[in-house]
Amino acid sequence: MADQQIILDRLAEGVREMDEDLTLEASHEALDNHVDALTAINQGLVVGMNQAGLLYEQEEYFVPELLLCSDAMYTGLDILSPHIQRSSAEDKHKVVIGVVEGDTHDIGKNLVKLMLEVADFEIYDLGRDVPPADFIGKVKEVGADIVCLSTLMSTTMDRMVDVIELLKKEGLREKVLVMIGGGPISQAFADRIGADAYSENAIAAVADAKRLIALKKKVAV
Amino acid sequence: MNAVPKDEMTPLERMAAFAAGKPYDRIPCSSFSGETACHFIGTTVSKYRHSAKLMARVETVTYKMFGHDGAGVGPGFLALAEAMGTELKYPEDNIPFVANPVLKNWDDFDKLEPADPHKDGKLPIYLEALAMIKDAIGDEVPIGSSVGGPFTTAALVRGTENFLKDLRRNPEMAHRLLQLVTNTTLNYIDAVMDMGCSISIGDPTASGSLLSVKQFREFAKPYLSKLSDRVIERTGKGPMLHICGDSTPIWSDMADTGAPTLSLDNVIDLAKAKKVVGDRVCIMGNVKPIDTIMKGSYQQIEAEVKECLRKAYDSPKGFILAVGCQVPLGTTADNFMCFMNAARKYGRYPLNPDNFI
């Protein structure tokens, strides 16, 4: 179906080229032409966001561009999501994400959230300035596979330790993978506090999340 | 390990000799202790940030303890944004953060004015503290004030995410805001210069971790140059410039702004910086503030001081031993002392590579 491919390409282009108007228009076109909403998202919007991620890796795009692609992506999602036919939530891996207590810098966290969403993870976003107990509560509530902790400030890095300690205390540490990231975070810090992964950026976070999940399944088998 | 040699010069004498290319006693050294040191006098960050007296006390006490080569306080980017109307939240014992940027809507732009350092926000507190510090130890040590680069401050006036999007969506307004913030900063710089203190600039949001080189050149560099020009006009010498994260692609641009000294983040390879830009500017850096100064053993601190010396001691325009970025709260005074003493032990003049192998 040639028409469908043209619409999907326009959706991808709208996101990749930071063009909210085009994304909006193409999203309506998709619905008007009976393109399946999930297809429009996965083979249109998501393709565009992944292309943007690639451009970021190639240093064609930087954070301002990713933020605008992200805006376009959400514009499309707002229109298409209500039309998704079936819920595929059951088999998705669940991620709880937030900026640790005392820090409100959330640009990095939002980009990680979006890229994980695009990679078909189910995201529970706790926002910013999140107390350790809130992470634990949400992990328990949804049975999360991964918890992602973010901070930009060196002064709040140790709140990540608090979350890990609390997971241990609650007997949850073996059940949930811990990924961390943000300006002052390093692999050395991740090793020291016993996190499962340090991700340098939002693109790397997706690869890390997939790798950890695969590894965990392998171990479980 | 052998005993720690005593300093033979005051920081003022040392820095003057260093600048003139004359012999000095040990490598100049900056520990960026700042508000982290508020714990050493038993106060909290919030109390410190609201009191000129406490700021002055922290600076004088830590100088007497460690003997580093500069003292002072400054509004940085947070207090400059605050003086323009952005609302900060002050946790009792942690770094303040932006609760509410003043310019969420561009329609409010015309209501903004450049801040008056003698009246607005907490700027008068910083000026008062500077005067007290200068009075107490200004005859021994250079006194300076750190300000935010216009890019970082503007991001806090507008909200960082919005501002980053403005670079593409609304570049014209972004420039108008940058100019307004620059005017605020120049007002503050003038007040500091009037007191005979120096200026350093930190512009963390203008980092290569967020912006392309092109964006840095269009939105950060011209305004950093304006600050530098003013400082040069008043004192004959530009301000030290610090940009966080990976600044490798913009070293030449940073030097172009007129900054005579670049303070480099610990993610940077000093050997590379020396090679690329060492013939234009003095290089300053870059012991890891968290992994080494805060969490490292004495052995790790000494080893990294030696590594920095090894990489950059012979940089053509000079090398100042420093921490790569601000040291976090909770760092012990012993670790700061260990860092300074490593400079005293291994950075004796004339710098000798045999001492830091």
C-alpha cells in the first residue's frame, strides 16, 4: 500500500525534522486513511525518533534538536494513541524512572524516558526530586523490571545509593535492574554503588536496558 | 612519605611571580572548596547562602586551613538568575535549585530589567561578603568573585528546556534575553571591579555535552566575550573561564573570548589540552572532584595530582593545579588538605618531572 508508506514516511520526517505541524498533519492523515494507529506510531513516529537518535550519535544533532524532535513525537502520540486497537501492555518490560531527591534537572531523564518508550518499554515516570521511598513503592506496585535513576548534580548522587539500599532492605534488589545516569555519574560510580549499568546518554540507555533484560533472561533459563 | 614542605610565599606573591614568569615556591593550586566548606564551620548551605558574614567566615577559615591560591564568593549563575526574578528553592543543607523561572512566557520579556547588584536578589550579600573577605585576608590572597556565563544564566531565567528549544524556534528572542542577562552580569562585574577584586566565569550549560560548536559560537561565545572585554578594559587581564563537561571542540573559541586561563573539567585529557590550546592560554585542572577528592584515598589523591602534573606541568602558557569541577558537600577537610599537600610535595619550583613520575 503505497499511500500508507508515504504517510509513515511523513510521520518519521515530521519527528526527525522537528516539525510539529507536519507531524500533526501526517497523524491526522494516518487516521483519515485508516492506517492502524499502532503501525503509524511504530513505523512512523518511532522510526523518526530513532533517526534523530542516530543523528545525535553522529553529532549532527545535539540536545536542543532532540528536545524538539521529542515535542513533535509527543504531538503525534497525542493524536494516535487514543486509536490504538489493542493493549499490548502485558508483555512489555516495565521501567520506573525519575530524578533523585534534591535535583530538578530532568532534561536527560525525559530523553531517556522517550527513547525507552520508543523502544517499546512501558514507562512509569515519577518526575523529579523523587524521594527513595517513592521509587520503591512504584517498583513494588507495577512489578518493574528496571529502575532508572538520574541526577545532574554531584551533591545528589548519593541519593542513588539510598534507593539501592532501600531496594536491598525490601528484598527487591535481585528482582529489579538498576540503571543510572547523569552529568557527574561514571562507570566507576556505578560499580561502587552496585548499579547494574551506567548509561552515558539516552541512546546508550536503550541498548543497556535491552542488554540487561536479555542477560537476566539468560541467567533465569 | 616525606614531610610536607611549607609555603614560602603568600598566594598574592606566588600568583604575581607565576604571572611574571619568575620563580615561585610551589605550583599554584585551586581547590574550589566554595560552599562545600560551609560544613567546616558547622553551618548549612542555606544559612551560608543568606549571610555575608557566614560566607566570609567560611572563606577566611578555609584559607587559613588549606592555604589555596584564591578566596572569594560569587553569585554564580543561580543568584544572577534570582536577581532577575527567577525563584530559587533553598534546601536547608544542599545546593539551591530553580523552583520557578521568571520568563516562562516570552510575553513577559518587556517586564524584565537588568539587575542592580546593590539592590536586587542576594547580589548585595555577595558584594558585602567580598568586602569582608578582602578586608580579612586580601593582603595575602587574591580575592575573586565567580559569575555565571550569560548562556547558563539565561537558561535559568527562561527555564533550561525552553531556552534550548528557543535556540531553534526563537533565536531572535534568545539573543535579546542573552543581551539582557549580559547587562545584568556586567553591572555585577563593575561592582566587583570597583572593589578591586577579580572575576571568574563558569558557563556549565554552554557545554559540548548539550550544544553543538555552531550553537556555542552563536549563543554563548559572543556574550562571554562581552564579559571578558569589560574585565580586560577595567584590569588589563581577562577572567578565568570554566565550562563543564567535554569542552574539547571549543577550546580555541574559549581562548578567543579573551580568557587567559581555561579551567577544564575532569573528563578532559590535560595532555591533549596542552597540545591544542596550551600555547594560547594557561591551563587549569583537573583532579576528579567526586571519585578522587571526595571519595578517594590519600594515595589516589596524590597519584592523580602527580598525573595532572605529568600531563601539563610544561604547558607553554602555564599550568595551575585544580579540581575539575566543584567538590561535593560531604568531602572531608582532610581530603582537601591532602590535595593541597600533594601540590606542596610534588609541585615544588622548578617543576621537576622526576618528582611526579
